[in-house]
Amino acid sequence: MVGDVHQLSRFFRGGSFAAAFSASLLEHVVAPWLVAAEINVVLELGAPVLHVAPTSWPEHAMPNDFWRFTADGLATLFGPATGFEVLDKGAVSHLRLHPDPRWRRDHLDMPTMAASDQSWVLARKVSEIDGDALRWPYDPVEGERAAKAYPVDGIIDEVKW
């Protein structure tokens, strides 16, 4: 099935699925809160979800790389506002961030920082939500145009300052 994840309920009946999983998807969607709401619609009550998304990762697959998520951010996304109960959350693995020397020049007291490369959330659907509960001016035609612009080769070689 190929379709806009912002509109899952257009392609699948409510309560059609017993679970949902995504890995490295949510950073590439325009409105992840709408995706969370759509996942709620197509899941049966009690269904588990597991989502993994980058926390600290270079921009890639431009121009469709929009977001980074902490474990708390994912827990908010798949929390009560979208009809889920968070069961657990955390980081996948850790790395050290080294700010660019040009940036550090003005922030000499900034240490290299520990960070997670990806975060995850495990939640369960506990309630239905009103389809109008989460509003965002999402244009499906523009969404399709942006999706078709998704690069095959993906990763940016260097950031232009």
C-alpha cells in the first residue's frame, strides 16, 4: 500500500490493525501529531505502538526532513492527547555532540555533550479520539507533491553556512 500516512483512515477502516510500528519515519512527515491521530483511528482499542525516531542525527533525505524527537517528545506525541497511554520510553544509543568550531568560538564554555542518537516510545491505544481533536492546515495535494520530491540518494554531504 502506498499512501499518505497523514490520511491513514482514508485507506483503512477504523480499528483495522492490532499494532503499529515505525522506525525513522516521523522525522519525514509534515505533521507528526496528525499521523499519531490517524494511527489511533486505524488501531483497535488496546493495540500497542512502538515508534523510534532520531533525536540527534544529521539532516538527511532533504527536503523532507522536518523533525527530531526526544523520548519525552514521542511520549507527548503518543500520549493522552492522541488517545494513547505511554508504557515506556527511552534512548536507543548514545553519542557525543561536537559543535562546529565556528559556533564554539562564541561559546567556549560549551562542553561536548552526551546525547541520544534515537529515542523510542512504547504506548497503547486507550481511547478513541475525535477526528477534529487535532487540527492543522494540512493540504494533501501539497503533501503528495512534497513526498514525490523525496530524494533517492538522501544524505546531505555538508551543511552550507
